[in-house]
Amino acid sequence: MKKIIILFCALVFAFNVNAQKPNPVKWSFTAVKKSDKQYDIVATAIIDAPWHIYSQFVSGGPIPTHFTFSKNPLIQLAGKTKENGKLQKMYDKNFKTELSFFSDKVEFVQTVNLKVVSKTNLVGLVEYSICNDDRCLPPAKVPFEVALN
């Protein structure tokens, strides 16, 4: 009976260890009011060392960081999402291309304009790839919602 209990405990422990995948990126989303009708939506990624997240402008390699914003009749996007952080570039032998990425911290900023002064929310999704020198994790998707007051 002791052997069965020990085996059961070992199996439960093994499944719990495998179910926990690393989460080396912590996201936060805020709205910075610039005027009555204009906001900057700031998506901040804090990245654990030695991991890095890819730029929006990567091609021919891993999945680039990509933002999707749900349609809201009160909101109009102004331009493209900007990247603020220390951009690093490196030739990757595996993908056979130069890759652009960020380590430590990066802010993605999307300016939005309200069509009328009102309170509303901007809903979206960020999809990204994260790698270190040894491996890449499967692409991840993080939904978000930011209040515009």
C-alpha cells in the first residue's frame, strides 16, 4: 500500500512540475491622457533575464510582437504602435536573418483619439514570442482592457 501511495504522489508531483511553464514576461497596460480627446495607451513588458521579446518589425524569423485592438466606434487609432526601449539587433543562425529584440523592459505606445469626449474602454490583445540563447517558448497571447476616462 505504501508503494502505491508513493507512486501516486510522485505522479501528481511530476504532472504539476510539467504544467508550470515559465512566464518570463510581465505585462502592464495604462492610459496616459494627453488632451480631452487624446490618449497614449502604454503596454509595458518587463522581461526576466536572459529572455528577450521580439520587435514588431521582425520578418523571416520568430513571431513579431503584434497588437490587435477591438473596434470601438468612439475610438480612432492614430498612427502605428511605437516601441520605446533599447532595441538590440543580432544575426540569428537558426532563422538565418537579423533579428531585432528587447531585453529587460520595453514600452509599446499606441496613440488613440476619441471621436467625442466620453468614458470608454480600449480592448485588445498582444501576441508575442520570447526566447533566450537556448530556446524559445511557444507564442503567447495576452488580452487587455484599458479605461479611458
